[in-house]
Amino acid sequence: MTTQAGVTWGHGFRKQEQQRGVLSRIKREWLLEDWELMVNADAGRHLPTLMSSRFALAWVSERWSMAIFASNRTTSEYNAGWNRLLDGAQSTIAKVSSRPEVSGAATITAADVVLTVGHDAEIDMSPLAQKWPGMCDDWSELASDPRHHLPPLDVRCVPLMVLYKFVELRRRASAIPPGHPLLALRTATMQVAVFFLEAAVEFDIDEPKPANLRPPPLELIGRKGRTRCHHRPLQKAMSLAAAKALHGSNETIMRARGECAGTASQLRAAKLSLYEAEARTLMASANAWHLTWDGSCHGGKSMLCGAITDPDSNTGALLKPEVTW
């Protein structure tokens, strides 16, 4: 998502976010659960940060708001990048909301008014405008600022994510105390948006598509836009499968797949770890083991190459080589 938003300083971005406690603030302000955010531990820095759909949407809206209110330190392109993510969510929601499986399935209750998400994920806000006399004036004032990317109000058909942006902007425009109805409207709007986004993912997974019609994998651009980010789990898994299926030099195979230097050694280490894990699983139920080893000399060092066998099932595996001096 940072790549799609136009963030090219990924490492510095994450470091600043950690220093400013952005993720903790989002979790606290949105009353999110502990399991909805999984951040890298010290022992697993190569692992990605995992967020629930609710946390991801709250995070994008938070970064979008931060880009607006820090306009003296950010460019208009940076602001527009985060806004594109919210507009992209609206496009996805609009497509899935018209499907018969979910049509009319989502409603928002605000100030004793029930708002139904209709065709193309649009909402008739007229009943709420009657309950909230200042809504139209607040909307017009916020829409007058081009940084907000808020269109003029048509109360008869307000896109869901446009309503979401308006509520978020209105919340930040003045101090809103805890328990205010506006916060309940914000939470309900996000819940409905998350419902449609997760439904879109489910439909996309279940719908069979030929490989040539699938969108290409997103290229993650590294710092200064010249190098791709490392530690892409899906890409590495596909490269590992290719190295296993193809014959030849792993370095050549990795270069042919567009990987960076050193990828072959990383994948070799991963393959050995997977092999060792499979060997442990294979031997876990054995009643007895047969161990053999070869203490032959390789390159002037004494290397013990061992093997372990289960005599009952007649299965075996190689042991991890150990170098002795």
C-alpha cells in the first residue's frame, strides 16, 4: 500500500511511523483488538507487518489525514497518493455492492436513522441531513479545500467512501468528545466498508480466471525508485518452487527471474531449513533410528555428512552437515 501511495522511502517511513507511535495511536483511537496488528519481532525482521482489514483501512485514512494536516511538509502528490487508495476502495466496493449476493445487505444506523447502501455503494443521506442541520454547511466548508478531495454534496447519492472521508475530516475539524454520535457514525461506516472489501476479496478468490487475465504482481519499488524491495515472501516462494523444478545453476535461474544478487543463497538457506523441518516431522514418530555418517575430508576440513533412517518405515533423510576443526 505504501508503494501504491507513492512512498519511496520505505525504511525511513516505517522508522518514523514507529518513533511517532502511529500504529499504537490508531489501535487506541479506533478501539481495535490486539490480534488486528502483528508487527515484526526482533527475531523476524524479514516478516511483513500484518493488519486486519479494519486496521488497514484505519491506517490508510490516518496516513491520508496526516498528509493533509502536514501539508507544509508534504507534496500534493503525496496527499493524492493516499487519496487514491481510498478512491480505489470505493471502486472495489461499488463493484461488489451490485452483486446479488450482497445487494441491500448493509445498513448504517446514525441518530436513529437507518441508511441503506444501495446500487454502486451510494447512500441517500436526506434523512440524516434532516437530523443533522449543520451537515450540509460542514460538508461545503470542507469541500472548499482542494486538499480534502471532497466532492460537492448531493444528499441523494453519496458514495460510501466519500461519506467515510467526510466523517473523518469533520472529526478532525473540531474536538469531538468520546461517545459523540459522529464517532459511532465513523465506526459504522468503516464496518460496512470493510464488509464489502472482504466480500470483494472472497469473490475474487472464488472466481476462476485464466492466468493471462489475472493482474500482474505489483512491483515493490525500493529507495530512490531504483531497486526493488527485498523480502517479498510470495515472490521468494515462487522462485524457490522454480529452483526446485528447473535444472541448472540457481544463480542463473534467479537472474532469469529478475531477482537481485544474493537471492540464490537466501533461497538455498530457506530450502535447507524447510528440508530440516520436514526431516524432523518425518522422524518424529519413529521408535528407533539408524544413524550413519561419513567423516571424509573435503577441502582440508573434516566434514561429517550424516544420514538418519527409520528401520520400521524404511524412510530416511540427510542430517545437517557439521564442520569440525
